[in-house]
Amino acid sequence: MRRVSLILVVLVSLAACSQVSTPRPVPPETVSKAPIAAKPGVPSKVARLLRVQENMPAGYKGGHLASGSSCTAVAEFEGDGFAIGQAPQAQSQFAREYLKRMEAAGYRAQALALQVFDTADVDLVVEALLDKVIINACNKGPGEAYVLVSWEIKDARSTALVYQGQSEGLMRADYVEGMEVFGLVVQSFGEATNALLAEPEVAGLLSPERQIQQ
């Protein structure tokens, strides 16, 4: 089956809707987590995001997209793996959100998709897998997006795996239109990044005092 980008799936689903079953709910226990901030005045290690890619099976169904004056025309949000890695526009949006969340918490970060590199050596390499994406939204109405992300962090020099774990993020809005639906997914990825930074083990890895075990 042909794989298409998440952006295209959103646009096509909003344009052509049909009646389906009850929308898939997001996990109700999802809560926002505040990141552990970097020590002020002490440069952190540099963590470069290599890529964000899908990790969902073919035929995955994740919520619903509705349209119409009363949001009565509903289509299941379905994708054949979404092929996030094949959509440069999506990669750049995820990368910007990653940089924003990292820098807001005081950490130095880079993103390969944006080719925004400073002169500092890269200490850590980060990869993100989207294990689950749930979208429930009405075009020109309310919407929500949830993501479950698996993270792998490796030492840039030895390539040793130094952290592996999951985090989740949820973003809601009172009004979304068109591509703003995908924007909710990006923001929920940002929330998942905050949740990653809320882990003491990750904050410790980013600390300049922490020595990586080879």
C-alpha cells in the first residue's frame, strides 16, 4: 500500500468525510509535565535531534476528523504508517518545536532537519518514534491531538545508547481550521518533549557535569 504524509492525510480527511463509529478517545490520564530546567549560567550538553519518524502499523486508526456546519460529517483518521520521515515540512515543524521546548528549559539543542548548528560539539544524538498519534478535531471547531513518543538518546562520540524511554503529550484547542490540526500534533510533540525533560535521568544526561559511561 502506498504511504502518504501525515499532512496529506489531514487535508484529505477534512475534505472528504463520511459517517463512522464513535471517535477514539485520548488517554484520560495524560497530564502536562514541567521540564527540569538547566542550571542557569552553566552551558548544558548539546543534544541534536536527528529525526522524528512513525512507528505505527499499516491501517492504523487514530481518532476522527469532522467537518460541516455542525461537525456532523466525520471521517476516521487513518494512515498507512503516515511516512513522517518522507515529509520535510513535517520534519522541520517537529524540529522547531523540539528546539523551542529545549531552549525554553535552558538546554542547548540542534536539529538536523533545520541544519541549525552552532560551533559547539554535539554531545548527544536524539531520535523520536511516534508510537501513537490520536487526533479528534472538527474543521473550524474544537480539536485535540495526543502523541506517544519513544525516545532514544545516544552518545554522539561512542554511539552508545544512554537513554531509552517513552513520554506522551496532549494539546487541545477551542478552534482549529485546516492545517492547524497538524499544528496540534506538533504542539503535542512539544508537550512530549517537556515530559522527556521532566525525567531526572534525562536532565542528568544533559548536565555538563555528567560523564557518559563508554
